Amino acid sequence: MLNEQEVIRRAGREAIVGFLESRSCFELIRPSGKVVVFETKIPIQLAFYALLEHEMMAAPLWDSHRREFAGLMTITDFIDVLRYYHDAHGRCGAAIEVLASRSLAQVLADEGSGAHFKHAAESARRRRDQGGPPQEPPPEPSPLAETYGSLVAVDADASLFAACELMRQQRRRFLPVVAPDDCGVLAVVTHVDILKYFVDHFRDERRLFDVPVSDLGIGTFRDLAVVTRETPLRDVLQLLADRDLSSVPVVDQRTGQVNALYARNDITFLAAATDADSVVSNLAAVVGDVLNQRRHDEPIHTCPARSTLQFVFQLFAQVKFKRLIFLDDRDKPVGIVSPRDLLAYFL
């Protein structure tokens, strides 16, 4: 028989799954929202600057030759592709200039750089096929991903639970929501959008989650990655890519306490650069130098190591954190949780 705590925990999960299954993705779309779509013929550098200008983290890619969406481009993709060109072409300013001359289609077609488009992997595989017809998707693809060609997307009428499950299966941080009639992209949503909707609309007076997050297997509480202000930026970016992390705590080398966060999509080293050579110089700098050039620091949200899931939900409702760092009695980081981790617990 299940003990009382397990019964309460199961009831809580069932209540939230039921809520996510009862709400559609259409409810996530903001009336004032916008979607920017890039034609794959344009230079990748132009697409990057367009993302910044429109204050967007991701945009769908349209291939007019194939007459289909080719996936998504994200800020992180551009940073990873830039690092690839930097390392593959001699770690000099000329390498950055080579990238600036490439179109999105050319970058996707290249076996090395195309692999860094995490939300356009299938399109990259097709483009590397030497002149033959588009190949079949890899084994066991998502039915939704197959429906929209190379674009992993969800129908606006689909449930929030289906969206979360698709993002988990395909390891996506961004998910396009498409119109059921013409497959036009209505929005690109994230785990933060879904969790925000949940905390704003879910109503249940029961205290279902008075269990420490660390006991539920949510987030990372083992082998926590941290860096110091003296860590080279190049090494930080490689760590984030290798472990598929969205951010990493920056700790004081002496005390081990957190004093900053470095996110994988941080563009400070690019925004502070004046030319290709200065981009290379910034990549060779230590992360502390880059943090000093920031115009705005990312808020650091923390909580005690044994905080409950109920407390974490309440905190998210207040501050809408992207990352939450759990601290021990000496204020040293022992765990980190993201909205992606929280939603994954209910799938």
C-alpha cells in the first residue's frame, strides 16, 4: 500500500496533468504577440541582428526552394556556430568574417556548422544529402514533427500536456505553435510561457507538494556545474554546450558563493565587440571580464536547499525565474532548477 505522502504526491501530479490536458496551446498566444520568420537565403549575421532588434530568442526558418519550414534559429545556435567557425578557421578575425558572409542555407548545409542548429537538425541532414531527394526522418520521429516537415511544432488546438511532452521527447527549449488550418506559425513558446500560464490559472487549495524538490528528482543536485570569474569564456561556452545547460552559476573562487549567472544565450561578448578581431579577443577573455561589460545583470534567484515544490511554485508565481539556485547553510550552490525541470516532473 502507498503511504500517505505518496498518495498526496500522486494526487498532486494527477491534478496538474489533468489541468495541462484540459488547456490548449492557443491559450498561450498573446494578442500583441508577433512572429518573425527568416528566409534561409539571408546572411546568418543579418538574421542574428534581426533577432536582437525584435527582442526575440528564436525565429522559424523558411526554405522557399523546398517550400517548407526548415526549423528554428535561436540566439544560442548563432553563438555555437560562431564558436565553431572560430575554432575551425584559425581562431582569428578572418574566421568571424567568413561566417558573416554565409547565408543561413549555407550554414545549415555544412556538416560541421549545421549540427549546431539544434532546432533545425532534420533540415541540416536533408541539405547535406548530395543532390538526392529529401530523406526520411530519423527512426521513431514525433508525429507532430513529421506533420510540419523539418519544423518540430504543435497544433494550436493541442493540449499543453502534448506540448510539454513533445518538447521533452525532442529535447526542445522552443516550440512553434501553428494554426490548424494553414500551418502558419502563430507563436514560439517556451517552458517559461507554459509554467507562467499554469501558475496564473491553476487553482487548487490543497497543499499537494510539501516535499523538498531535491527529494523529487527535479533539477540538478548532483555534479552541479559551476565556474569562477577567472574561467575562460571559451571554456564556459564549451561546458554549457557539452552538458546542454541553459546557464551556469559563477561562484567566488575563495568562498564558493554565487555572485552571478552566465547564460548560454548571453550576447555580451558580441554586443561589446567593435569588429571581428574584438569578438575573438572577447572569446579569449575570462568570464569575469565579460560580466563587467554587461549593461544589465541577470537576476539571481535563490532558495534554501530543502525548499519544497509548493514553495518553488509560489516563488515562480512572484518572480517568474528562469533558473532557481538552491543554497546550503553556507550559501554555496547545491542545486539548480529551471521551468523545464519543473514541467518534466509531471510528464
